[in-house]
Amino acid sequence: MILLKLTWRSLWNRRISVILTLISIAISVSLLLGVEYIRKEAKSSFLSTISGTDLVVGARSGPVQLLLYSVFRIGNATNNIGWDTYQTIADNKRVDWTITLSLGDSHLGYRVLGTNQDYFKHYRYADKRLLAFEHGKPFGSVYEAVLGSEVAKTLGYTLDRKITLSHGAGATSFSEHKNKPFTVVGILKPTGTPIDRTVHVTLEGIEAIHIDWQAGAPVAGFEISAEKAAKMNLQPEVITAFLVGLKSRSATFRLQREINDYRQEPLLAVVPGVALSELWQSIGQFEVVLRIITIFVLVAGLLGMLTTLLSTLNERRREMAILRAVGAYPWQIFLLFLLEAFLIAVLGCLLGCLMVFIGVLLAQPWVTAEYGLHLRTWLPGWDDAKLIVLITIAAVIFSTLPALIAYRRTLQDGLTVKI
Amino acid sequence: MNIVELDQLRYRWQGQSKDILHIPELNIAQGEHVFLRGESGSGKTTLLNLLAGILTPSDGHIRLLEHDFHHASSMKRDRFRADHMGVIFQQFNLLPYLSATENVTLPCHFSARRRDKSGDTEQSAIQLLDHLQLDESLRNSMVTSLSVGQQQRVAVARALIGQPEIIIADEPTSALDTGTRDRFIELLFSKAEAQKSTIIFVSHDPHIAEHFPRVIELSEINKAL
């Protein structure tokens, strides 16, 4: 007990350097815990980009590629799917709903997605959350568009704004669909998914702007006006991909096999969860890098503590001699240093936890508003507790060096320390 | 009863061929106030460390309180020091982060024997400080705010608490001026007499010798020189 009291008082006596050490440890701990937290949040947010969809179906390619272009709007499809093929699968008795996806156009660098009404009824992300509207409503007619939150925010668009689409995915396209402008009728709330960066239009709209095109270019002298086009048969011949919701999830793998074995056209069906995990693993290398960095930060913090402990050894030589004179054993001197490191580490960890907790609390409303991500409040979990115990053990192990030096000195110095 | 008995005590540093200390015989009786005078280099420090159990003799015997001390393990020697010895240094005797009273009670935390003997430790510390004429207002103040003379009196109180049999004082007055020094020695004597502690007072200063009934010149008893 007296040792604890002595440690405490001695620390308090040197409080400025001790507090600085404490803060450096707290910062390393909060970095370590914070990065761990961000890693988990990023993963869960990534994995919740799409939910409630049982299968993603596209032309045969790799599962990751299919997922990238259909869900993340990255890259392009190698091939399309015929409308009749889509119809056949959509009519399957096990299928509850389908969302058609038609990609290939853009607006100022934002991908344009041609889809159907079911998109707003059945598309779910995160925790089975449906899309919600900040302003307006879903599109109802051919030339209406619904913007993702980031599109509207970055471009400063409001409802009733007229926009034109460009052919291809680039920000500066030479071929624009100038004669068939779309009207913004809805703006979605932030979702924290690629939807925020997407312009949604009807499948028929996509068909209409290409009706007077042939092989990716407008046909000269064969222009059809917007009004006229809207009245024509706008059923597309091909779509890029489609999402499938089943009546019963247990049928997922059977239907997946059926689609993959479809004779008329080479198709690929993937289970989004499985493909997402696969994709995460292939891009998840940064996790390792983050971890390595934070471990180095922690080691730096502990080395800082070690330096402080070592630098106080000389000025505390007298302290140790006094303690020996009043009857302290050498091992008690040794223990004094371990206790000190232990206290610093535990307090540093607690302070670090507090910093992460407050940091997350402060970041929550901002991240939700800005990115639509719902951060969970940070509370120390089992993994964090293990980490804290490990850090404390490491700190105590580090402190055996000054403790040993003090121990040996106290044996040599005895009661007669020269000042 | 002899408190200290030295018999053919020899000490040499490891790897050296010559003894730095060889005392054929020295006896100190209980309650004696002994002044051990020696210049620096006369083996003063070594003798103190031997008596305190920090060093072990290369040869010969040390008996303290009629117990053989030279064979004792370092653990036992530490225990003995905690239980039976009060030590006063030249200067900086006190832990800067404790109050005067807390400094005085420190030995009682490391020795159950001295804790038991002091009864109410806190009260006993206050009494000692009172007797040593430390102003009441200074008891709970940080020791760094005390003058050197006041600090040395606190150190005496700490050496005396729990009535240890032996008080070892290593040049405790060298930082004090003459007036303070004489008062300091007077107080030390009166308190030590009251609890029958033996004082071994080491210094190079011959002026202090007049206070002591027994003066030992280290150069005369150390045959290694």
C-alpha cells in the first residue's frame, strides 16, 4: 500500500513530465483503438452497400467485376443481357421482384443508372434500409431523373432543374444527348453508398435518348424529337444487369445455379454478400498497413515513456537511497518503477479511450450529414480490452529496464549517495 | 550489553589486493553516544555501509544487538536495518513529495516492529516533531519549503520513530551553521537518551567531538591505513 502511495505522490511531484507522457500514450492508444474502430466501421459500411438483394445477375464475367459495375458503378460491363433473357428469369415463380440496371451514360462524371420503379421499392442498403427522399419523389415519366445526394449537393442542383446526359462515363464527353433533357424530380437522402453519386433515370429514358443512335453515335439526318420518342415503343432490347429478390431465400443457390447454367446466353449470378466479402478481401490490404502504422505509433509512445522513466533515474537516485535507508527492500524499489509504468499505462489507456469516445461522439452528426454513414457510438469491446491489457503489459515490460537499473544502483549506492 | 561488536573486520573492494578497512576490535555499548571521526578516505563510508548491512565484510565478524550480522542474507540485513536502525544523512534526507509528518512515519510502513513500538504512528510523529521544536504549522507543509536545519530535525524524528536501537548519523550537521548545529546535537542527544538509542555519529569535523563522551579516531582503529 505504501508503495502505491509513494508511486502516486512521486508521479504527482513530477506531474508535468508525467502528464506529457500520459498524453503521448493516450494519443497512441486512441490512434490504435480509433483505427480499429474505423476499420470495422469501414468494413461494415462496405458490406452494407447492398442488402436485401438475393442475387445480382449480369453477363458472364468475374463476380468481383460484376459487383463493381452493378453496385459500385466502377468500370464497365463487358457485355449486356438480352431483354427476353431478363424476362424469362423475372417470370420465374421463385422471383419476388427484380430491379433492372442499365449503365453507360453519365452526367458531368456521375454515372447514370437506368432503372425501374422497383428500385425505390426494393433496393435496400445497410440494415435493410430503403431509399428515402430528401426532396421530391420517384420518377414517373420518361424524361424524369432522381439524383443521389452527393450529385445534388456538389452540382448545386435543386428540383425542376433540367439536365442533359452524356454518352459514356467520362466527365467530358463529346457526344451529348442535348436534344432530350431530363428534369430532376427527386433528390435522395445520403446513404453512404455509391447511390449518392448516381443519377437515376427510367429505363425508357435511356432507350429514348438512344433511339436515334446507331453503334454509339447519333445517326445524321435521322433525328427524333423528345416528344416523338416518348411515344414510341421504348422497351429496351438489352440491359446491363439486374438485381433479384426472391420469395424465399432458401431458393437462392438453386436459382443461382439455374442462371449460371442458362443455355441461351452466358450469364453470371452472384450472391452479393459473398461477392462483397471477396471484394473486401482483395482491397482489404490497407487494413494491414493501418495496423502496422498504429503499432509503430504505440511503440513510439511506449519508448517515450521509457525515455521519461530513464531520464528521471538520476534525479531519483537520492529518493531510492532514502527509501533503502528507511527499510525498503531492493525489490520494492524495483516494484516502484513497475507500478509507476503500470499506472501511467492504465491512465494513458483510459484517457485514450475517452478521447476515442468523445471523438466519435463529435464526429457522428457530421459524418451522418456529410456521408450518410451511421457511425455506431464507440464503446470498448472485448478486442479493445485485450488491446489495453496488452499495452499495459508492454509498458510494464518496457519499465523493467529502468527498474533494473534502479535496482542495481540501489544495491551499489547503499546509504551514501553523493549528490 | 554491547550493541556493536566488531572482531577482526576486514573489507576490500572486489579485485583489489589491499584492504581498505581492517578493524581488529571495536565495541559500542547500548546507549553510548559515539563520535567516529575520520577524514575522507579513512574508510568512514565503508564502515557505515558495513554497519548498515549494505556491504558484507570480506572477513571477520560483525555482531549487532548480539546477533551475528556478517552471515545474514541481504534480505535479513535489510530487515534488520528497517527494524533496528535510524539513518540520518548529511543532506536531502527527505522525500520531497511527502509532508514532514509523512516523512517521519515512513519507517513504520516498512517495519512492523517500529510501527508497533510507535503506537499511534501519526501521533508519535507529531510528538517527536514537537520535541525537536519543529513549528506546528510546518508539520503538514511540503518538506521542500523547510530550511536545511528544519529538514535535518525532521530527519532526526524519522530516525527516532519506533525507537530503533541504533542511530547512524552520517555528517548530519555539515550543512548547518554552528548555532543550529549545537542545538541539533543537543536535541538529538536528549531524544536518543529518552529512548535509550545508541548514536553512532560520523564526521570529519573535530569541533563536534566536545559534545560526545566517547570519541573514536578512525585512523587509530583502522589498521589498513
